[in-house]
Amino acid sequence: MSEEFFHILKRSEWQAAMLKQAYAPLSLATEGFIHCSTWEQLPGSGDRFFRGQPDLVVLRIDPQRLTAPVKVEAGFPHLYGPLNLDAVLEVGDFPCHEDGSFSHSKEA
């Protein structure tokens, strides 16, 4: 996969990852991969997994910098290993609307 992709998480999880210099969420242990999204998939992923949750961020990831493999499965990028933080190009706020839904408010 050569196009950038994205990962949504709680701000507190990102802060913990920066302190540890590693990011390996629970899904990596339970499912074997980290769920990611393309730009177009972000609002739907937010609605499905994070509806109404405050204090979220979205990571913009450069797949060329990853140390773990990425597979596109059912149309979604899945990272099969921990996310090395130097692959993160940008971290942006990912707020929900008053009704709890998500949309693209600006480029991440």
C-alpha cells in the first residue's frame, strides 16, 4: 500500500504511546492487527467504532515508513504489528458532531 492511511484513537492512548515510544492497541493482541482507514473511510469508521466519544485524534500514517506489514482486507488497511511512531506524519483532532456522528471537517 503506497497511499497514506489513518487511525482513530483516544487522545490518552496517543499520549501513552508517545511516552512509551510505541503504539500497540488491544486490537493487535486480540485480532492480530491495528484497524486503519483510508481518508474516504474515516467518517464511517468513526461512526462505527467511536460514535459520540469525545477527545479523539486521528493519525495520518505514511505506509512507506512502517516497520510492520500492511494488508488491505475487505477494503480496509490493517497493520500487522505495532505502529512505529516515526511513520506518523500528523496527529489531528477528530471531534464528533452534536449527534455523535463524524465527517471530514478539514484535511488531516
